[in-house]
Amino acid sequence: MAIRTPLLIAAAILVIGGLFAMVLPEYYLRLLNLSAIAAVAVIGLNFAFGYAGLISLGHAAFVGMGSYRLAILTTTCGWSPWLAAPAAIVATAVLAALIGYPLLRLRGHYLALATLGLNVSFYIVTSNWIALTGGTNGIARIPELTIGPLAFSGEHRFLCLALVVLAAVAVASAMLHASRHGREMMAVRDDEIASEMIGIDTTRVKITAFVLSALCAAIAGCLFALHVRFVSPEDFSYAHSITYLAMLIVGGEGTIIGAILGAVLLTFLPEWLRFLGTAYLFFFGVLMLCILVFLPTGLVGLGRRLRRRPRKTASSATIRASEATP
């Protein structure tokens, strides 16, 4: 694949995010930061679910692992965030590889239940290991990320960091999608038995997708900890894993643009529908049902349909005109 497409994706993220940063008030900038962080996590989930077809309901646990490791290293051990973040990301990826080898022997709903159990276990551990994680009180006073005298403390400054990281992750995902490894993942997703017959090491492919998914989740977790500067078990419950999956389905699984659109939409949607109160959950459930039934390919699929319709209309008009010509 030409390098032009990933660069266009990165440029679009930076330009559109920068334009929104100039017009949005402070509160909506905070939501935009949270949506950018969620988009990084959802792109990671896209590696496992969208590319390799692995149903994961424990994605929030890996986000939490990145957040908690950075929080512990910076507050308890006194590390700089610049050292703590890479250490947290690598440690999470290594743990995902160790967990993934036995876990990925399962398939379908068995794998989904196993990853859900992983998320529940993470929540229980972080809630009860008070000496290390602070229990339900969480960990506060996480230091800011700084470059010399410049601190990424305000919403505007942090948005610059979040957009750059999101653009880098999106470029890496686009390049992987077009590479041999990406094609192997999609082959395993479409037909695992046929992939094995043509010589693809399906175990290696699935573990790679799982580790890449956890790595992106850890990056999002580090961004979350540096942005909010507080972590607690409630931020990484299984409900958040379901939300990440919903973001990917709403936007369009298997696509980078869909992952970003879904993350932004479902981050802002509760604010837009605040007037509904608790009825928002009912609306959200109906929305998900409608998307699954009428838009199985998400918002990206809807965009593709709208682009194809004028072409079909033009081609049919051309055919009628040619038929009418004597």
C-alpha cells in the first residue's frame, strides 16, 4: 500500500481535531480528549475483533493495566511519566502474550466469556488489593506529562498530545491492514480451517492480534491516567469493555475510520441525550439493535452505500438513454 493513505488518515485526524479545538468550549474539549483516548483503545480492539475475528469482552482490563501500572510507577516508585508509560505498555503487552496463549485456544462465545472473566477478575483485584491499588479509592495525584517547562495539563494542550498519538496509532493500523500480517489476520477471521490448510500459523496470528490489541489498550490507558490524573476500578469495569465493542460496531468493524467515528459518537452521545435522563440506556439499546439489524457494517457501511447510490443512478440513466436511442 502506498504511504499516501496512512498519511492522509493522520493529516485528517490532526486537521479535524485542530479545527474542533478552536471552536469547542472547555467542557466539550474534555469530551473530545476522552473520545480520542477511547478511539486509540477501539483501534486496538479492531485488531482483535475487526481483523482477526476474536470476540473480546475484556478490553477495558488491558486499558486498566496500562493506567494502573503508570499510576503506580509514577506515584509510588517516583518514575517520570516518560519512563513509566513505555514500561506500562510493554508489561501489558507481555502479559497479554502470556494470557493469550492458553486463552486463544477457545473460540466464539467461549472466548468471549473467558475474556469477560478476565475483566471481572481485574476489577476484583484492583478493588481489593488496597496496599497497591488503593482499592475503591483509586490512585490520585498522578503527575503531569511535561516537556521542559511545558506541561500537558490543560484540555487544549493535552488534545495536541492525544491527537498525535491517535494519528500515530491509526497510521500503524492502516499499514498493518495492508501488509501480509493484516491479510493473514483477515484470512483467519474469515475461515480459520482454510487458513491452516494454506500454511498460515493461526495460533501465531491470533496471539499477534491479541497482543497488538492489548498494546493499543495500554497506550489508551496511559493517556487516560495522564489526562484525568486519577484511576479507580470503576473506570475499567466490564461495562466499559462492552462500550468499546459497541463503539467499534457502531462505527464499523474492520475499519480505522469506523473505530474513530464510533468512539467519538458514543462519547458525546450521553451529553447530547442528557435530557432523556435514565431513559438514555433504553435509547442506547434501541440504537444498537437498529444498527445491528439495518446497518451491520456500521456508519462506514452507510457512507459506502450513499456513495454508491449516485453511481448506480447515473449508470441506470445511461442505460435507459442508450436503449432509447434508435
